[in-house]
Amino acid sequence: MKQVKKLVFIALFLAIGTVLDAVVPGFFFGMKPDLLLSTMFLTIFLFADRRNIAVIGLAAGLLSGLTSTIPGGFLPNIIDKLITSAVIFALFLAIRKLLPMMVNAVILTAAGTILSGTVFLTALQLFASLPPGTGFLAMFTAVVLPAAVINAVFIAIVFPIVYKIINHTPSSTKAFRTDVSSRRG
């Protein structure tokens, strides 16, 4: 039952990220900051385990692909989210006890956004093409780096709120509170 509740929370946060991602217009040759990444990272930091990390990455990739405004962006989004979710989950497990969870969340969100953008642009070049008149570096500088800052600020604001809500919910979610609290480092 605990796993089902986790999956419900994961689905809720990914749905919120999808709405955020859908309302942000593509501004640089159809590419836009990927706000779904923020909620994907939030689910990783709070609810991911070895049993559901692939589901989180695949679901986030499919949802992000559906809201992509860059031509040919569907498959690169799936590839990017699967790789990024696995790498960030592994890094999170490796460093979770080194720094406070909030600091880890912000650092890993910025790094994860840069990784995600790099994988996305590389996959886009391989499976489709970058928009005419642009290059990898231009797309990276104009969209990925600002997205890393936006996502890190978003996590810095939202993470403490969500963490507090999860830790102060009714006793029916006591298993969540114990699981999330054990991740604190």
C-alpha cells in the first residue's frame, strides 16, 4: 500500500509539472525551459526508490515530449528524462548524507537540468536536428543555463513547503513521513 501512495504522489507532481511545462511558450526556436524537470526532481528527492525510478523517468519523458514545442522533441525528451532521472537518483543516494537535503535538492536540480539539457540537445541532433541557424552552444546558453537557474530557484522555494506538508499530514501517511524523514541527511 505504501508503494501505491508513493505512485499517487509521483503522478500528482508530474501532472503539476506537465501543466507548468504546457503553459510556458517556446521562446528560442521552439525550445523552452523544462519546468517538468523540477517536479521530476522533487519526486526523486521525496519518493523515488529503485522500484519506481524508471517509471518516473519514462512518465516524465512522455509527458514532457507531449508538451514539447521544438520540432522532433518527443523522442529526445524520453531519452533525456530516462537518463537524467537515473543519474540524479544515483547521485542523490550517493550524497544525501553529506549536506542537508535542501542543499542537495538545489544543487542536484541545477546539475540535473544541465545534464538533461545536454542529453536532450544531443539526442535532438542525432534523431532530428537543431533548428536551422542555431547550434548546440547557442541553444545550451539561451535555454539550458537559464532553465538550470529557474529550476533551482523553483526547488529552493517549493521543496521546503512540500517537505513540510508531507511531514505534517494526518497519520494515514505516517509511512511517507518516516520514509521522507529518513532521507534527511
